[in-house]
Amino acid sequence: MIPPAKPILGEDERAAVDRVIASGMVAQGPEVAAFEQEFADQVVGGRRCVAVNSGTSGQHLGLLAAGLSAGDEVIVPSFTFAATANTVALTGATPVFVDIEPDYFCLDPRAVEAAITERTRGIMPVHLYGHPANMTELVAIADKHGLEIYEDAAQAHAATWQGKPVGTFGVFAMFSLYPTKNMTSIEGGMVACDDEIARMVRLLRNQGMEKVYENEVVGLNNRMTDVHAAVGRVQLTKLKGWTETRQRNAAFLDANLANVVVPPVAPEATHVYHQYTIRVDGDRDRFRQALADEHGVGSGVYYPIPNHRLPSFRRELDLPETERAAGQVISLPVHPSLSSADLDQIVHAVNTVAKAGA
């Protein structure tokens, strides 16, 4: 079975972990500080970065640091992982779900503008699957209405919009470092932000302290360990090569798949293919089952239930593009571990199942 995702962890990562354990400094320390600076330099053009223990923590702390609270509203896509809306709700604010545009699975700027009220504080674009949201239009809308941008870049390490890295457009941005992301620290997240937000995120991740026992604010324990940071530092050295491999794999699939809708890329965008997501008509679940059972090709569905239909956020909304995507999307393997034979197998499987009308 070709897995839909595959973390790549080897001897380099093992050696880094052993080095940190041997040092005796395993909690947040010099490895975290080095990882933050290297990530800043290589991914977000030198913007300040703060490492935390998960992407969700990063989004939550970023929102708290930006001052979000009860009574505020943040416009978010419903077609995303629940953590996007969860982090808004955990501040006491309200996530306002809007539709995605039909091509790239990201926030529809027209839907965003239509949802703005006097309580709207910010807009949270999700650079879903590694394709940037339309930051030109979203930033223009935010500027027009005096709103803030909070980027969910969990899946978009090294993606760009008009040549500018994602993670540099908003008040802050969050990158996830979960095992299946384009790079990992086993668990972790990174917040890219300006100095004022960065200081507050550092306080919030460490029980409200910058100096030991001098608690300035009510905080949490969301620190990253030096062990995790050491893995992240090794992975960061491989991100460029892995990204190029993902893009080559995606180009091969683009050129050879038939009778499915392959993922388009906006002219302004650099897609980093955290997921390679096609659309299929008909019975999507049967299609996936045939890929697995008959051809040994794994796949994923991200995401089958839009946020506005989850029990935690259930609302009666008309979001036709969100519903259409939730019923059609299949993410195929695109990760750097794929061989040429694997890619041929994926193409043969998809084309055979699609032709059969599964």
C-alpha cells in the first residue's frame, strides 16, 4: 500500500536527538532559540519566530497576543481542519464561517467582505493544502475595513504569493510541525510575527514569564522542548529539496491523470503541495476504496465535514462551494518518499478507477 503521507525521519534526526539528550539540556533552551532564528531566516524572510508545542497552540497564542476576546468576530473558512475555528472560540471570540472560492479551496474574498460586521476584528485565511489564499484581495479588504489578518499557514511552509512568503502578510502566522506536514519537529508549531506580538507569545507560552518567577500575564505551558527543536532544525535543512520533490511529483500527476479534476495553481502562487487534492464526481468513498483495495494506493479526505456542520459549531449556512468540495475531494500521495514506480502506480490506479466510473 502506498501511504497518503509518510514522515521522513532518519539517522540525522536521531543523531540530533542523541546530541541534545547527551547535553542534559532537554527543555526549552538553545536548540529552540536556534530553530526559531533559522526558521525565520529560511521560511519567512527574517520575520520574528516563536516556537511552541503545536500548531494549534501557536494559533491560539497568536490570537491571544493580538488581543482577541469575547465579542470579537473572526472570519474563517468552514472548509478546513477544526483547529482553525477552535482557536478563535478558545479566546472567547466567534468564528464566522464563509465559503471558499471554486478553484483553490481557500477563502473567497467576496464572501469575506459580505460577512463583515461591526464586531469583525480579523480575517483568518487558511493556505489549504499548501496553496496560498488570495492575499492581494484579502489584505485589501482588511485595509479597507480596518481589520487584522491572522494567517493559518499550517500546511504551507515555503509557499509564496506574488513572490512573498506566506506568513508575512498578517499580524501573525502559524506553521504546524506535526509529523505529516512538509517538515516536522515530531510535534510543534511556529508563530511568525512582529516584535510586539512575539514578546506576548513568548510570555503566554511560558506561564506568563520572560524572567523566572516574574509572571507578567496569565499564561500557559506551551513550550517546545530542545529535543523537538533539534529534529526541526535537521528537517529545515531538507525542506527546500523536499518541496521541490513534491512539486515535481505534482507536475507528473498533473500531466498524466485523466477524468479527474487536478488541482489548479493561481498565477500568483507557489504551491508546496502538502496535499495533492483532486476532485471526483460520483461516489467519492467508493472511488477511494477501489484505489486501496484494487490498486494499493492510499488516499485521504481533507475534510469530509465542514466546520459549520460539526457538532461543536453547528450552524445553518448556505456554503455551496464548501459543500461541493467536502463531497468531492481526494488527496493522493505526493510526498517525497514516492518512487517513479509509485507515481506510475498512482496514475494507473486513478485513471483505471476513473475510467470505470467507480
